[in-house]
Amino acid sequence: MKIFISSILIIGLVSCLAEPKPTDKLIMQRIEERKNEYLNSVLEACRIEAEARASMYVDSLLSEQIQISLNEDVNFPLKPEKPVSKNPVIINGFYKPETIFKDTVLVQVKKPQ
């Protein structure tokens, strides 16, 4: 009985250690189909992600071009040159500010007499 059990264990272990080699054409065909399905799904996911990134990039380029064209349409005129004064400005009278009330900061400008 021990010999029978040990022989079954040895055969079971040997069969588990050896890798099965698919020689059937149907098995090989199914393996190729599954491999192609997996590759197609990975390529489709990559294509979708690439399209999303490209769309964001193109949108940013278009936005930048619109901003540039808007800035080009706004033309501010140059500042006119300041005329050169021939004579200095002379102030004839001097106005002295006086406070309206003693405890406030309100100031009334009076013309000197």
C-alpha cells in the first residue's frame, strides 16, 4: 500500500513540475486570439489617451493664438511729446490754508488780502 501511494505521489509531483506543451492547433489558435485581443485593447487604450492629450495640447495652442491675435488688435497711440515751455510759470498770489474749526483737520483756503 505504501508503494502504491508513494508511486502516485511521485507521478503527481513529476506531472506538476513539467510544463504542459500545447500541441493542439485549437489551443494554439485560442492563445493567439487572446494575445491579439489583449494587444488590441492595450493599443486602443493608448490611442484614446494619446487623443485626449493631443486634444488638450491643440486647445492650449488655439487659446494662445487667440490671445495673441486679441493683443495685436489693441493698438495704443504713442504719448505725445511734451512741449518745451519758454517761460517759467509765475504765481502772483499766495493762498494760505486756514483751519475751519480748531479741533478738525478741515482746511479752508483763503485768498490773502
